[in-house]
Amino acid sequence: MIYFLKRSNVLLIILIMAVSCQNQNQNMEVMNAPTAKRIPVKLVKHDDVRVDDYMWLNQRENKEVLAYLEEENNYYDALTNHTKSFQVELFEEMKGRIKEDDSSLPYKLNRYWYITRYEIGKEYPIYSRKKGNLDSAEEIIFNCNELAEGHEYFNLRGVTVSPDNKLAAFGTDTISRRQYHIQIKNLETGQIYKDKIDNTTGSAVWANDNKTLFYTKKDPLTLRSDKIYKHILGQPVEEDELVFHEQDDTFNTFVYKSKSKKYIIIGSYSTLTSEFQVLNADNPNGDFKLFSKREIGLEYSIYHFENNFYILTNRDKATNFKLMKVDEKNTSSENWEEFIPHSPDILLEDIEIFKDYYVLTERDNGLSKLKITKWDDSESYHIPFDNETYVAYPYVNPDFDTDIFRYVFNSMTSPYAIIDFNMSTKVKEIKKEQEVLGGKFDKANYRSERIWANARDGVKVPISLIYHKDTKLDGNSPLLQYGYGSYGSTSDPYFSTARLSLLDRGFVYAIAHVRGGEYLGRPWYEDGKLLNKKNTFTDFIDCSQFLIEKKYTSKDHLYAYGGSAGGLLMGAIVNMAPDLYNGVIAAVPFVDVITTMLDDSIPLTTGEFDEWGDPNKKEYYDYMKSYSPYDNVIAQDYPNILVTTGLHDSQVQYWEPAKWVAKLRAFKTDKNELFLYTNMDAGHGGASGRFEALKETAKEYSFLIDLEGKTAK
């Protein structure tokens, strides 16, 4: 309101602002942090007693629980009210870099060109296609902006067009629990059929008869994908035939179609074991044939070409995987023949098959490599990349009969580019480059590098870094260190337009490639899980100390970020080295490890024993207890912490971060900020709209920048 006062009233403005600030500060001082009531519950296992004061927070429908979460949100809003306008500024800044009317690079499949595009001001994509060539009239398949109307959350996935191009199966989730409804749309009439299949993964596969659909159902309690059904067009959903039930509760199942379109394939997997069944797509009423009998510890994936299957597998202690080959008529493992041998230094990640060539995705010393080979072995070479640290991976390549291999390339300083590479002539053509709008971005203004930290056990841990060229690396720069380190998931050094808002404000951004990921091959993963899990945490801490020693930052300016299993990492480091960080963001953090892994009624638990261990066994129980963030909260000073979660999260239940924050409040001895923010409409992935997601990023960045401002003072 004071913005309309005349210049002569400047003194009045100052007085109003002073009073306003004084009142705001007084309000902040008198507003007490939420206090969750304590209802002690004794948890006994292996004659060990744990007392959980906040178990009651797991009652999702309890009004008192919801009131507590809202109280935490109100507390966050009140104490960060002074940053609200800055959050808006950050949001508009990040949004301003995005091409709002962007579209995907078209790809051709079965006589149609498929395109995903956005319109200015719209949150959700539009899926369309053009018949024959790109000059043809556009056919709208799905306008997600229309489908999302009336929903706080919306996600569409698994769009699958029938072989005759007339029908499309699709899955939608409006709750954010990853429980999708599958429906079928007639692409000629626009009619959406009344058939509606509930509680699925969202993906489906068409048989070649254009009327039979295979899909995956989830267990309604644990959300484990455990059943494959067959649906015939026009048949009531209640009459759908169960074609496979995965009885082992440590496994999940899925169904897909081979690139050759010849086979429908059912896969079953746990962390350490794979199994497949195949069915000729021309015979949907036939029986699935077991590809090879399940062997515990044998991991593999299959690719069909001509009369053979190619198997990417860890068989015979091939830790970094190798490629094998078998005749499609006799596929059991005793008939597999080695095609590409195992390498102790190079991780074999994937294979893309074409008529005359195949392309291997490799990881060598942390860097992605794309190796192209002719089937007749007359030629083999790598696509050259000259960056110190980068990301390269195959894009959509649906056609067999082509010499063009399409891939994505980007780095921390370079926006992504989609490139067509002619495997015969070795000529590449950039088909699409990510546009960074706003007129301020110049990749020459940023520096990226890869350095190697010394871990306490002598291992070298790689760190990917980016910073603005004008940032002084004298120990006084703020630095945000990111980590994940679980499931063999590699945190690649990708480009981010949102991240520029930190870099342009003097932040250094670092990715710690800690053990538990696969950045340095499969052994890197094995050395960061189960009874080696603590290596993930100590690697991260040692990377932090190395960054401080090398004057990239200091304790007063160091911040850490991790989400989900990376949130577990955040919970562990604040217990183990709380004085090393000025601030920490833990997004949807998995912090109550033992209680969750002992509860097989909630999603993910049984399927993750091979990742974390089974606490029903004392050895794993004791080890988990030694690092579980919730169980290791003690009376000590903690850094400033922002914790985020989603009420409908199906991966990490909201009560884990809620309980953790409640316990931190009860034990911590400092006066640093501690916030819990719960998105009451979203789940594990946060908000669904492309711009709404940026608002969440703006919250996180404003938390860091505000802390840095306080440090500077």
C-alpha cells in the first residue's frame, strides 16, 4: 500500500516500514515452533527396545495429524514470509528461461510422426501426431491441460498406440500415489471408451491383433506391481484374465513389447535377480514361455533381433555386465553364448539395435561412451566427446531400418542437444538445442570441472563442479553439494536452467558421485549398499571436507541437498557431521529406515531387502540402527534444515520426515531454523505442472540464499 505515497512522505514510509519490520520480528520471536505430542510406543526386535514417541503421525486420515502438518506449514510460512517476494522473483526468473511454447523433436513410428508440445502459460503437455510427413495436419491425441482441469495433481503416462494406429491406451494419476487408471481412446472418433482399469502402473502393451491389451496391476496395500492381466476390447474389465502373478513379494513385474514388435515380454525383477517370459505378439491367446529359469543373483535384460535374443547380464561374475546371444527357439541360460565379454573397467549399461549396427552405452571412469559396431564386425568406433565431464545417452530410436542413431548430449555448462548421427558416414547433425531464454545466458560465463576427493579409506571419490567464471574460489563462496548414492542410480552432471539462479548469485554447485551409485561401475554400487551403506555417508562428508580444504567453500557457506534415498544421506550426515554444514535440504527423505523395512505392509519394503538388508536378521538390524537418521537423533547442535514431503507420497511415506522433524525439535540444542513443509496435494515427485514444480525449487533456493545472506551479515 505504501507504494502509492508521494515523495514528500518518504519519512512516513520509513516509519511505516520500521514499525512493520519491528512487528514482524516480534511476531517471529513469539511464534513458537510446533510441538508434536509424545505417545511412546515400544518397538522390540532381537531383544532390542526402541521407543518411538511419534508413531501416531502415521495415521493419514487422523484430523490431529493433518492439523499438525498444517501447523508446520503455517510455521514455515510465517518465518519465511520475508522471502515470499523473493520466491516470486526466483520463480519468474527461472520460468523466464524456459521456452513456454516448446516442442519435442518429432520421431517417426509406424507411419506417424509423434510430437509433444507446450503452449504459452500452460502447465501440461499436448501429445499430437502427423500422418506421413511433418507437413500433414496435426492430430491432437491428448491435451493434458484439459484432462487436468479440476485436479490439484495430474500425470499422464504410458501412451501406447495400437499397431493399426486407431486406438491409444493411456494411464492417468490424479492423486500422486502412482496408482494409474488405464483407459482407451479411439483416435479416429475421439471417444474415450468406458473401460477403466484401476490401480495399475499406467503402462500397457497392445498385441498385434489391435484388440488385446496386457497391463500390470498393483497390490492395493503395498503398491507392489505383482499381476499381469489381459484385457480384450469390449469385454468387461471384471472378466480380464490373469496371465501372471508374481508370488514372491521381493519381486515386481512389468510387461512390454520388443523393439522388433514380435514379442510381448513379461519381466520380473528384484534388486539382484531378473526373469522373463515371452509370447509371440501375433498369438495373444497363447501361453507365455519362460525365457530362462530364475537364478538368485542372476541379473539380465533381453533384446530381440532377427532370430536371436541378446542378453545383457552379470552371469559368471560379470560384475560390469557382458552381452550374450541365444537362439529365440531355445532361450534357457545353458544355451547362452558370449557375444561381448566382460570388462573389469567398463560398465556395459545398454544396447540399441539397428538393422546394420548396434550401439552400446558404456560408462568408463564415470563418463558415458557410445560405441557403434557393425553386425559383421567390419567396423567399430566410439562417438567422440571432448568435454571433461558430460552426459550422453540414446534418445528415441524406434526404427530398425536406418543408419541414423539419435542421442542426447549435454554438460553442466551446455544445454542439451539432440543429435542425429549417421553411423555410416559418421556425420552428425544437431536436430534440436535447448533454448535458454532471458537474454543473459552465455555458456562461456561458466566453468565446470571434475575433481577427486580423498575418502577416509583411501578411495578417490569424483566430484563434478560448476560455477560462474567471476566466482572467487577463496573459501568464501557458498556451495551447494548434491548427493544420492543408492540403487546404483548415477547422478550425472547434467545441465539445469533453474540452477543458473544459484550460479549467478555466486554459488558453486557440486555433485558428489558417492558409492552406492554406479558412476564408477557396478563395484562402486556394491560398495555402497547393504553392510557397506555407510560408505555413501562418509564419502559425502569426505567430499565436503575436501571442498573446504581446496577453498571452494567453507563451513559457514556449505550447503547440502538430497532427496528420497538422498534424503537418507542428508539425515545421516547431519547426525554424523552437523558442524560441517550451514544448511541442509532433505526432500521426501527416507529417514526411518528400520521401522519402514520391518513393515511389509507399506510400499517398497519387501522389494528392497537386497538394497538395505532385511532387519528381521539381526546383522542387518544392528547395522541399520547404527545409521538410521531417525534412530540416531541426539542432543546436539544441528545445521539449518528444510524438510519437504508430500501427503500422498507412495515411495517415502510422509510420516517419516514428519516424525524426524518432530524428534529433531525435541532434541536439538541450537537455535537454527528447522522447517517441515508438506505439499498436501502431491506425492513423491512433488507438484505435477512444469511451472508449479519451479515454485517448489524457488522455495528451496530462497531458503539457501536467505541463509547465505544471514551468514554474510
